Amino acid sequence: MTFINVPAGRVAAADCARMQALLAANPMLSGAPAAALAELAQHARLRSHGDGQTLFFEGDVASHCLLVEHGAVEVLRFAACGNERMLHRFEAGDLVAEAAMFMPHGLYPMTARAAGPTRVWRLPRTAVRAACERHPALALRLLEALSLRLYRRVNEVDWLTRSNTPQRLATYVLALAGSQGERIELPTSQRQLAARLGVRAETLSRLFAQWQARGWIRGESRSWRLCDSNALRRLVPPGADPF
């Protein structure tokens, strides 16, 4: 359940300054006018959520986007059979559903839920759009960031259509190691990772087992240690960087 809600009204000066600093640190908003960020911060409201709590459902009116202050937010969709597919995990400092603020149908295209105890700032759709109208530099910065995200997704889809399962998993694991080191923690379950990589969960589990038997990795479930990263690199074609 939600265990902290900041009531509507004027944002405290200290909270406003903290929120503005969080906005300025977000890569999507890097270089945006300080006046625009201050305007957004004035309208932000803090919410805290427990693990697994739904923040919004697919098809809900997109009334606000989120800035994650603590914890993480997963966005997902459900298949007709009820199986879920996690599409992305947003960590502290990330914006969530900012693109939905500009969609003409005005609805969230995915469901979002908290992954662990999570604090988010809500930025109202009306405030985001008004700030973009008053500050064209902010609108341009968001457009640039969204265009880059689309470009990366196109590259990822292209990679998934022309690679095999070992190549996909090796590329993904090495990308995680690039940010986490030789000890990596998968951000999702193996079943959810398999859905993202476009393979069967059983195939992914079998590949992990094979690599462990060969001494390339060691661990289980979501926690792994890379013992022979060079062996994994040999599986990755030159120029592969979709993640």
C-alpha cells in the first residue's frame, strides 16, 4: 500500500530545491533551462509505494509522469494468457512515462509497479506540457532524448532479429558487467529476461547451466559471477552494442 503521501498545496522550499536538483541530474533534462526545472519542481508531489504496488495501469488516463527518487519502477505488459512481460526497469534518477505526457490518446501504454520500497515524484501532465510551451529549450531537450531512446530501441529490435540466443545473452551479460563489475545481479527474473531477449525461458536456463558447467560463470537465479568473460566476448559479433 501507499504509506506516505504529500498533500496537495505549495511544495516546501527544501523539497522544491531537492526535486529541482533531481531533475537537473537526469540525463534527459541535462542542459534544460533552470527556470523550466524550477517550474516543474513547484508542481511535483512525492509518493511512496511498497514493493509490488501498482503505480498506474495500462489504459489509465496519463495524468502524470514520474521521477524515481529511491527504489525502482518496472513497466510491463500482460499477454492475453495472463503472462507478464517486463519491458524496462527504471532506477533512481530516471523519468518514467514522460513520453505518455505527449501521446494524443492521453493514456498510459504500459503498467508500472514498484520494485521494492520506492519513492517517486509525480509531475502532472498539465505542468509538463505548460513548461514545454513556455520553455522551448525544454521541449527540444525532451525531443532529443526521446529520439535517442527510439534509436536505441530500433537497434535493439534489429539485433534481436539477426542474432542467436547465445549471442543475445552474452551481449546482455557483458553489458551488465560493464556497469556492475564481474559480480552481476540480473534486474529481472530469468523468465522476464527471456521474454526481453525473445527466447524461451527453458532455453535461457539451459544456457546458463551450460556456461556454468564450462566454468564461464558461477551462481544461480539472478546473482552471477563472471569467471571467464573472454569466453563470452568470443560469442559476441563485432559492433554488437544493443543494450
